[in-house]
Amino acid sequence: MGQVAKDFDLTETAVRQWVVQAERDAGTRADGLTTDEREELARLRRENRRLTEDVEILKRATAFFAKEIR
């Protein structure tokens, strides 16, 4: 790995991490998330954040309109 890192001007740590991630993606390692799982997790976190914001907006709107009716 050392020579590959030097050839591409990378750190050995970066190359090692790529190899480990490739092994996870290939199913030969089970000590972390695959790339697909990481992408899905990021998508779900974005969706959760958006839905949480939507709920907050609806709560504020409900409170506002409740005041207007009184």
C-alpha cells in the first residue's frame, strides 16, 4: 500500500481506508456500513431534518391561527 500511496500522492491511511471500504462493499467485512448504507443513512437524515422542520412550521402556524380565532 505504501508504494500505491506514493505513486498517487496519497497518504497510506487514505488508501487503507479505501481498501477497508471496498471490502465492506464486497461483503468480506462486516465491521461498518457499506457505501450504499452510508448514502441511505445520509438521505434518511436529510429527510428527517426536513420533516422535523415541517412539523415545527405547522406547530407555529397552528398556534398563530389559534390566536387569530380568539
